[in-house]
Amino acid sequence: MVDKQLILDSVGPVQAVLDAHDGIVNVVDTTDGIIMISLEGGCTGCGSTPMTAMQIYYSLMQLDEVNDVVFQNGELPEYMRQFIDEKLENEADDS
């Protein structure tokens, strides 16, 4: 099980934006490295939520302990997930 505080600490530069807009990252579960997240508060109904989810996904997928990130409310469209997965693969190939 991945430490929930590690997840919250790893949200990265998005945290400042969340704080400014009363957005809340709720870590629902971390079993087997599958991080279940709900974006709440100011994120609810916000048009920027998919971009926020994309940044969170990118930051968390760089952690060795994380196998997948699932947004409970479906905030990350599949095409954004594929974009980040390809970016992470290219970064791994370059290093």
C-alpha cells in the first residue's frame, strides 16, 4: 500500500493552483499501487479539472510505487492518459 501522504506530497505544481481555487485531492485508496483519487471542492464542475488531473497523473506515474492512477469521478479523459503514457515512455527511452 502506498503512503497517502507521499501521494499528496507528489501532486507537484498543481497543489498551488488547487489551494488558490479551493480544490481538494482526496486519496481514496492506494492498494497494490493503484491510486484512487477524487478531485473535490473547487474542482467540482471546473472546466480546468481535466488539465489538473493530467498534471496529477503525470506526477504520480513517475513514482516507482505507483502502478496506475484512477480518478473516481472520471476527470482524466482517455486521450490525455494516452498522451502522458507516451510522454513517460519517451522520457524513459531518453534516459
